[in-house]
Amino acid sequence: EKGGEGGDREGSKKPNTDETRVEASKAATTDTYHELPWQLIAIMGEDMLKQLAGHKRYHDGLVRAALNCKPPDPEPGFRGSLDLVPPPESVEAASTPDADVALEDGELEEAAAKYAAALAKLPRSEDEDERDGWTRAVLGLRRARALRKLRVLDDAARQIEEVRASHPRYADMLFESALLWLDKGEPTAATEAFLDLACVDRSYGELREWLVRTRAREKRASIWDDEKRKIAAEKAGERRRLNLISLGATRFCVAWRQTGGCDPVNGAREPEKDLPCVEPVSAGSSGVCECAAPSTLLDLIESALEHSFAREHIDPSAAARVNATRASPMTCSHDGGVKCAVECEQAWRDGLQNVVEWTERLEAEARKTDYAADGAEEAAGAMRTALDRMRRWERGEAVDDAVDANEDARANVLRDFLNRARSGSDALQQAASAATSSDGWSDHYAVLSLPSDFTESELRGSYRRISLRVHPDKPGGSMVDFQRVAEAYTVLSDDAKRASYDSGEDVPHKAVDGELTTVWDEVLEKHFPEIWGFKPFGDPYERKREYERRMGFSGDAQSRSAHDEF
């Protein structure tokens, strides 16, 4: 997966000076693959020629800046080496076959412990020679790699910093540092580490590929952050709207509750269109005015009406006329202008008047001795209790022991709306769920808690462990999380899908002259301009790139084989 695989590069001969770094990079631009497939003679005005010359000077400046960048500097009091790779004798002295085998077999704890033991055996002294210093750096880097794969990231970071202090331009250390930042979920910092590596050794194996992967993950993180900010802004707007609605509540009214489909009862709720009680409902809106009277009052009235004596003397449908919690259901066929504050108060007055009449009627009948044995007094008493409670609530007094006198309509609605604001409306909850679902802008590596250079066995083990933990049948598990884990595994376990994901084909690309660019193009143009080249008249390799995409080629090595066709 990674260039050099750490120890594979150790001891190899690599450029150590700025001059050789620049010359090596320049040599890459003379490859026959980059020869133009055609020549162009342009006839243009002087202004256009000056403009193109300015673009060329700008491009040349980017190339000079890229090839003459400033490598990582040592700390004050530095004692160590500025070389890029360790000498062969230090690599040999750092040989720990048992630890290497343990790391290869996935026995990460054992490998980290063996590397630590080997480090402890090295003598420490201020006058440590270069060979011993490099031996310590090689062992430290190997231990850091084992700790990173073990997901003990803080310890891995401390070990890398120890190596950096004595060998700030150690190429494999810079690479391992970049992978550590990726595994920490910080792709921007990983990009900076890879650029430090590019500054000391632009020919480092698969450096450009890793920068593309990192840039793709950086783009996903940026998009996810934008989604979170958008959802947070929508929730903040929802809280403001709910507060405005709560401030518009009255003694008798909570709010206008809007529904869809012109159906005030069974229509889908549209909470984002709810209104304060004092605002008029617009024409064509369907919904219902939610009134503030406690539902316990309606329960008392319905209980009184259930007495057989009450049913004999009061219309059975009477309870429907006492709308203590809702009033004025409206379909779309109205002219608008209705205010729920007025509707709810009128509904309350009408309901109270009905209960007064029913109470008087039942009490009058109960005074007749003929009905004494038919439960007349019980029915009249129950209705009188309901009436008394309604009048007490209207005066702001406690209805019963379960209802505090200060718990008025405004307090009820404010508590209700603040609860909704804290959790978000249904629509916002669905948006948040969609943003974090498996098809959202999530990092598949982070979902499976995988190192960026994972092995096949690490992928399988992590998938089994995490899918078991988030399984819907497990406490705390959910189908959304389970599907998200499955999606990540599906992508990362398939070579073609993983290559597409790593190259950022799933993230939006910027358009240049109407053509969409790739993350690969972006990385080359910005960080390797000497390879990207100056293209004042477009991409001369357009047909070749299209052919490579069609054939599934990727990278210089594979695409080189297509050169003969052109």
C-alpha cells in the first residue's frame, strides 16, 4: 500500500541535497510519456501573447516554488542527521526479526513490545554517534508503526516526535507521520506532512497517489463539516421559530398546527409552517388550532357524560362540541385571515357555556325524586365537578393536585417547544440522519476504525467486531449504523471500488473551462506543477486520458502502455 513500506527504503540510496531533489524531479518531466502528441502554431494578437506569457511566468513560479521548497528544519540544539534515509549499517543493527514477524502477522501488541525492548537495550549518551542515532530512529519508527496500527495513536505520535527530533528529514518518518494524521481523522494535517515529504524527496514511492487519497478525504471532511454547519443553522432557525411561536401563545391558544394534503386530521404534519396564535392563517392552508386547555378537563366532561342518566338527557354527540384542546379544523377551502387566538378563545367560551347548561339541566332533573334511584345525583355531581374545574383553570387556579396554578398555557407551550427545539423538528432529524447515513459524506476508514494502510485481515477483523457491536439486535445498535458499516466494508473490500473511493470519484470536482477535473488533476496541478505542465490551449492528452478511463487504467505505470496507440 505505501511507498517504501518503511524498512524497504531504509538503507537505499536516495538524494540528500536540494540540487539532486530538483534534478531528479526535472528528469521525470522528460519521460517519453509526457511528449506532446502534436505541435501547435498559433497566430494571435500581441495582447493575447502577453497574456499567455504572464500565465507561463506564473506557472514557472509555481514550479520553482515546488522544487525549491523549504525542508523541515531541526529544532534548536539539534543533534542528529539531516539525511533522508538511514545508512545500511544502522538498518542492519536495528534488525529485530521476531518483532518484524509479529508485525507482519498482525500481533501488534507483541511487535510494539519487542521494538520497545530493543530500544531499551540501546545505550543513551550525549555523544551518541550517527550510526547509533539512526539505529534508534529506525527502531522508533517501527514501534510507532505498530502502535498506529494498534490504534494507540497518542503513543505512536510521541514515538514519531522522538524520531523527528533527531532526524527531521527522515523520509519514512515523514510518511509515517502523514499516515498517523490520516488515522487520527485529520487529513489537512496529513496533507502538510506529505508535502514535507515531497519537499525532501519528490520521488518517494506512491507519494502522489497518497496525496490524492488524502485530498479526497480532506474534501469529504470539508463537505461533512458543511453539512453539519447547515444542519446546525437550520436547528438554530428552528429554535428561533419555535420561540417566536411560544411567545405568540395566549391563555387559550398554543399555536396553529399545519398539515398537508388539505386534511387537518390525517394529513402529514408540516411543523416548519406552524404559526403563532396571533398571526393569521394564510388562505389554502390546512391544519388545526391547538388550544391550551388541559385535556384532563375534557376527560372530566366525557366521564360525566358517560353516566346513563346523562345519556338520557343530553345529546350523545355533545362531547364533540366541547373542544378543550383543539378548535377550528380547516381544510384548504377557506379565504384565510383566521387567528387561532380568537378561535381557541371562542371554542373555550362555547364549551364552557355548554357545560353550564348541562350542569343546570342535570341538577334540575336530579332534584326530582323520581330520578333519585337512576344515578341522577352522581351524574349531576360529576358535571358540576367538571364545570368547577373549568372555571378554576380559567381564573389561573390549580385544577387539581396534579396541575399547578402557575402552569398556564404559555408555560405549557414553552416547555413543549423547547423540548422539540433541543431534539430538532422531524424534518431536521431526518436531515441529520441522512447526513450521517452510509451514503452520506462519511469516511469509510473511520467508520471501520481502520489504519489507512490496512491489511486484508485487519479489514475482516474490524468489520466483524464493529458490525457485531452496532447490530440492531444488540443494545445500543441500530439498522442505520449497521448498514453504514456494511457499506464501508463493501467499498473497502473491493479493489475497484476502493480505488475509485481513494481517488475521490465520489466527491464533487471543480469545473475548468466547462470540463470537470479530478482530484488527481488537482493534486498534480497544485503540488507537482513540473509534471502537470503548462497547458495554455487545454489538455493535449485529452484523448489518451479518456482512453485510460475507458480501459480502467490508473497511474503512470499502467497508462504508459497506452502510449503506442497514439
